Amino acid sequence: MPKKRKEPVRGTGAHGVINRAGETVEERITDTLEKNYMPYAMSVILSRAIPEIDGFKPSHRKLLYTMYKMGLLGPGRTKSANIVGQTMRLNPHGDAPIYDTMVRLSRGYEALLHPYVDSKGNFGKFYSRDMAYAASRYTEARLDNLCEELFRDIDRDTVDFVDNYDRTMKEPTLLPATFPTVLVNANTGIAVGMASSICPFNLAEVCKTTAALLKNQQHDIFSTLLAPDFPGGGQILMNRDTLKKIYETGRGSIRVRSRYRYDADANCIDVVEIPPTATVEVIVEKVVDLVRQGKVKEISDIRDETGLDGLKITIDLKRGTDPDKLMLRLFKMTPLEDSFSCNFNVLVNGTPRVMGVRELLNEWSKFRVKCVRRRTEYDLKKKQEKLHLLKGLQAILLDIDKAVAIVRSTEGEEEVVPNLMIGFGIDRTQAEYVAEIKLRHLNREYIMKRTEETAQLELEIAKLQKILGSEAEIRKIICNELNQVAEKYGKPRRSELIYPGEIEEYDEEEIPDYPVNLFLTKDGYFKKITPLSLRMGGEQKLKEGDEVGQHIESTNSAELLFFTNRCSVYKAKASDFPDMKASVLGEYIPARLGMEDGETPVYLAVTTDYAGFMMFFYENGKASKVDLTSYETKTNRRRLVNAYSDKSPLVSCTKVEEDREFLLVSSQGRMLLLHSGAIQSKTTRSTQGVAVMTLKRSARLLRADPYREGSLQKPDRYRKTIPAAGSMPAAEDTQGEQMTL
């Protein structure tokens, strides 16, 4: 649908042209999006978030190339602030993002299997949320030795160069890496409408696999590329089908489990390696939360003891605890075991493509073949140019006296080169080269060396021409380079592989099921009491001024839904709470379930199968009927927001197994009997409902309670077709003990 845009009043233009003032111009929304939003989206995809086939995003490439041009591939370091300042000549987006990029590529941050930046100083840790890195003026850096493989032959026309943003210098469009960096180091990014998440693999395994594919396209990748290898180690839970899917499609998830050791003397567990998607602080907070909720009772303390020796989370155990069984439970309930989602989205020739491992390595091989071919062509051209010069020199050296005579007999300096060209039948380039020879070089030794060099050049040129004429020769060169890189920089695997037969899974302990009585007070205190304890106990102990709001008979396996005054519902299980006695106050629900300040429970719904529905009544006279299954979740989510509508204050809510009547009372004293079957049930929790009781401007709905048969003498008087205002109560309905207004 076209939108209307009102042009601003701009008056007369500088050249006397009267601009349109107050005119409404119609423009299609799709045209506006294409003109204004698409350029931004394409910029994010192509120039920011998605890595290219060389394994780098533009920000990475600009930083590393700047460090290369600064001469930081040697042993000397320089201040990080200096590097950041120099990089701004290529990347003018501020110093903070540049330094953040450098931190993530550094050895100190420990986020990469093979870091590109050799850092000195505090660069933080990727596995810690709170361990911040120092400012750039305090740290130093240089390029790691591995970067020799990134920039090898970059000055021999292996890749294209383009102008920087202000056209004051050139920068490479890609780096001619001699190994598939795109798979060796992890790379993640979120663009517009797409994302990329590439897990890291062992360098030696990647090089070996790539070389094998260059020799044989039918090579079994699983035989050489075992599984991903994460810099933080951990244990990879092997699943052949999942891994096959990732290798073939580039999509899937890998389960990674923490590694730990048990210290029997101190009776504690030391977690020393965690999944790449988790941080120390998140793990500690989750375990503390489980202990606070009473779901894990075997832990007496947990603390972060990460130091110079590396990551370490210490969990102190209570006496008699089986550490292995406890860890299996924690793997199930905390990020100590987590999944790494893979999405091998890479830019190839400016087009984003999601590829499997085989296709990705084939694309890298094509890129590398092009680099080697261009390098060979560059070398061939240089050698041919040199041979051409030596051929001219050789022709002159055969009769040096003639050359000297030509030079001596020439009157003008500018005529020397033309005369040499005529006298020896050589071209201008050769004659220029000969004319510049020093007098001291006109000796037999120099002539012999140049003649030998000519023969050597002819052999080298023939060899280069042979390489250019054979794709197999180029692939052979790439394979040799890959093997050299694997031998020089390869390291043992960090992530341990756990196969299906070795994986221990936590079996959920069967919850004992027995009858219980559940109590919720007006002030938010909750008790779970067995029938025997209830019969033997005395009166309920309550805070002064508090009273029991709900008493429900159920079982220990039931699920509890605490609806609050903030339109939220907090979920728990009856088994999460200990059995109590009537003589205790009970658990304060807002504190136990971690509710917000001022948030209190207003109703407790108990269910075992999520059958039935919830009835909500609001002050504006509306009512909504929501299926209880709308509150059922597959994951163990503790809080659901938008549990009911917030358009009008809630009067009451009730869980109903099957349709029944409700008695509604307004502030005007009118009463209405509503059958819930007259309202259609919804699956949307926050539905505003339908009008059931019509109210005057100043009136509101006061109460809405389930109707008990016999509580009214003339119930038909109050049964109306909704929406209805209801009826004033009859005299017999306001007397006696049957009903109290």
C-alpha cells in the first residue's frame, strides 16, 4: 500500500527554481524499503558480519594487514594504541571496535585455536563475562608467527588490491592464506536476515583433509576430519548422524560437555574446561540458583578460582555425595553441557552461501589455485623480463669493443641508446639496460656469470610454464604447502571425543507420588502438608493479619502455576517444595521463585495434565477463557509473561476443569449468572476477552466467584444473554445465611 509523504516547504532554490511546497507525493513502501533499507542490509552482509572464503571479515583483514605493513611480523611489539590508530586509516569506525577486534584475535583472550595476534598484557578471557581487558595504552602486540602463512606472497600479485575509504592507500580484498583459515578458527556474525556460525577444527586435520580432497574428490572426510576442536577443550558428545549432517549441509548443533576432576582429599569437584557458549559467571549463577531452589542439595559451596593456571570452578560437596552422579545432573540442568549451533554461511565471490565441509574446502581450493596461478604468472613475467635484458646484454658482451666504440663515437647522450639498438639489433629496453652497465663490469667473470644466469633463467621459465599448463602441478604445490603448515603449526586436539557407548546420561529420578494438601495465603506464603501431618497437626500458623486464601488437595507430582499481580505466571512443581507442618509459616513464594519487587501471587492453579482452562474476570466487565495448555512448555521455563490481559485490572481468576456458572457482582449491587460455556476459549494468553457484564460509567466489576447450586433462591432471575447489566438482588437472596453481599 503506498504511503503519503508531505514535502517540506523549501521556498525558492538557489538557481531561482521554485521547489514544491506542501505537495503530497505518493510513494510505495516497497520502493522506500528498497531505496533506504536494502543498501544498509547489503552493507552489513557483504562488508561486516559474514566472513569470506579466506576466513576473515573486513575488520579482521584491515587490522592484520595494517600490522603487517607496520612490520609487526618480526619479534618486536608495539603499543596496541599505536596499532589501533594506524588501522583507522583503513577502518574509520572508531578505536573501540578496532581494539575489541584485536582482543578477540589475540593469544591472551584464548578464543581462537590458533591466535593471529601475539599479545602482552591483560587481554581478558573469552570464558569470563566479568574479566575485562585492559585499555589499549597498557597492552602490546605483534603478529603471531602463523601470520606468515596469511601474508605469504601477498606482494606477488596473488590477490586484488583496492583503494581505502579516502584513496590514500591500497588494501587487499582477500588474504592469500596457505591453509583453510575459514575452518581452523571459529567465526560468528549476525547480519540482516542471515547469520554465520562456524565452529573451529584442528589445523592438522583440516590441512590433511584438504590435501586429500585435492587428490581425490571422493575422499571420506570422516577419516581425516574427526570432529570440531574447541579452544576451550571440553568433551564433544559424538553423534555420527548429526556430524554427517553438519559436514554435508553446514547446519546442525554439537553437544559439548565440561571436563572436571574430583579431589577426594578436599571433597570437591574442579571444573577446568567448559563449553564455548558458556561463561564462568553464568554457570556459577545457575548452580547457585538450583541450590537456592532446593533442586540440588549435595553442594555446600561453589566459587570461581580462575587464576594464572587457567579456568577453574570449584564445587564443594557435602559428605557422602557421589561426584559423578552429581555432575550428570548438573550437565542436564546447567550450561556445564551446552550445544554449539553451526551455520557455515560464507561469502563466495560476493554471494553468501551455506555450505558443507566438502563444498567449503572445494571453494577454498579454487581460491588457492587462483592465488598460486597468479603468483606463478607474476614470477614468470619477472623472469621473462630479466631474461630479455640478459639476452640483450649477451649480444653486446660478444663484441664489447664494438659497443664501446659506438658509445665513444656518439656525440649526444640521447643518441647512445638508438645507436646501440641499430648496432646490435636489440630493442630499447635491452639497450637502456646495457647503457647503464658500469665500466667495472666489462670483464670476463661478469660476462660468464650473466651467461650462466641466462641458462638458469631459461630452466626456471620452462618449469613455471609447465606449472601454468597443468592444474595437477598447481594442486601438488598446494598440497605440499598444506603439509608444511600442518607439520610446522599443527597441535594435538584439545577437545576430547566421547562416543555413544561412553556417554553417561542423567536419568531423572522418579518423583514419589503421594497425596498432599497445598495452602496459599493472602500474603504469599505456601505450604505443602501431607494428610497425616494435617490431621495430627494443630492450627495453621500464619503471620498476623494473614489468612489462607486457597486450600487445594492434590498430589506431589502436580505442577503449580502461580499467577501474579504483574500479568505473569511462575511455574514450579509440588515436589520442589519440602513437606511441612501446619505449625510453620511456609515458603514465601515471591522470594522462592525470584519475583520482581512488589510482585505477589494472586492465584494458584494446580494441574497434572493441563486439562481444562482458566477463567479471567476484569473490572471493565470483560471475561476471557484461556486453555490451560497455553501455559504448558516443553522446556523448564520458570516464568511466562503476558499470562493474562493487562488492559483492565484483574478481579479474579479461576481454574476450571469443565464449564460451569460464575456469579458476577458489580459495584452497583447488580448480579449476573454467567455460564463459561457462553465464552469461546482462546489459546492466546493475553486475550482481552469479551464483554459479559455491561456497566455504567462509574461502575466496575467487584467479584466473580464460582456459583454453588442452592446459594440463590431465584437463580433464573440472574441468568441473562450476555452482555447484560444483570439484576438487582431479590429480597430473599439477601436474607439468611445462603448469600452474603
